[in-house]
Amino acid sequence: MKLARSLSIACLLGCMASVTFAQTAPAPAAPQMSGEMLRATQLDYGAKVKELVKRGESPNSVEQGMPLIVYAAKYKADSVVAALLENPDTDIDAVDSAGENAMMLAAINQDRPMVQALLDKDAEVNKKGWTPLHYAASAGDDGIVKLLLDHSAYIDAGSPNGSTPLMMAAAAGHDTTIKLLLDEGADMTIKNQLGLNVIDIAKRYNHSDIADGLSKRLANLGSGKPGAGASAVTGAGASAAQ
């Protein structure tokens, strides 16, 4: 179920972008992950991973283009990630062939402890293209969204086609996430490369109540009415402008 959820959100992200996730690839010289390391990671055996690294396996080994720490994040292997974070040789910001790093997958999996552990080790919060904040907004995890913002995540980060975290939250219909992003200062007027703003995105994904609430909020902002900074979206899909 965890992987199925991640795949469904990844599909949403891909449909929004109309391009692949990112532009970078892992280091070509990285050694391949052993079968033992693969199994230990899938089963979240952090102690076994430590043992294998001590015996000489690289903490940056890869499986089909996916670095070990990213692979561990994919499987929500928190103890494996913790073990890797203890190793100074681990590249905590390594990306897979799709440009995803461990924090991005932790965010999309709604694994807050893993996100916090990565932040505690100064993992990259802002990166070119898709960011952890895009993924957290797509998943509708307000706690992770706030955590990333508190660690200086750029709130209006643009994906390869200019989609922002606010647009991703709107596409998925996460009204409380939209509220949080707006209250933290997200820009409603930004358009992606398709010329769509967040209201257009909400309409495209059939979230009419959210689109209506956002439209009212935008009108209030334009008129300078008091309370225009209040949430445009409240409740389970209901919309209001205050």
C-alpha cells in the first residue's frame, strides 16, 4: 500500500509536469548494491546494513540507478537511513535516475521522522526542479510541509514546467495544505509554462469548491479587503473567502 500510494502521487506529479521529474543522474561510477544489502534495506535491518558497510560495501551503492539512501527512503526503511546518516561517507543528497533524493521520497511517503532525520544532517531542502516541498504538498502532509518551510524551503519553487507546491496541493485537492501554503505566503498568481495558475489547476482536476474559494480569495486580495490574508479554503472541500 505504501508503494502504491507513492506511485499514484508520482503519476500526478508526472501528469502535471508533462516531463520527467528532473535532469540529473547518479554518479556513473557508483558500485552496484549486493543482494544482501538489497534484502537488508527492504526489511529495514539497519544493523545488517552497518555490518555490510563495515565489511567494505559502499554506503553509496546503487540498485538500478537508485542510491542506497534513496532506495531506503523508498521502502520507508527508517533504521537503514539512520545507519547511513551516521556514516560520514554517505552522500545524503544523492539522486536516482529520476532526480529524486531521499528527502523527496520521505516526503511523498509521509515519513516525518525520516524527513526530520535528514534535516538534522543538513540534507538539501531546495534543489533545481522538483523539490521535497512539491512532494509533501502533493501528499497533503501538512506537518512535513510546515517542517520544510521552517527549514527555509522555497515556498514558490518551480518544477521543470513551473508548477509550484501550491499547484500540486490544488491538483490533489488537499484543502488544508492549500490553506497552510497560502497562510505562509504562497503566491496564487504564478502561472506554469502551460499558462495555468492554481485556480486553473484546481478546475482542471475537478476541485470546483477549491477553485471557487481561491477565486474569492484572489478577488479579496485585489480589492484590498480586510482579512484577505485569511484562508481561502476551509473544511473538507468547502471554500470560503474571509
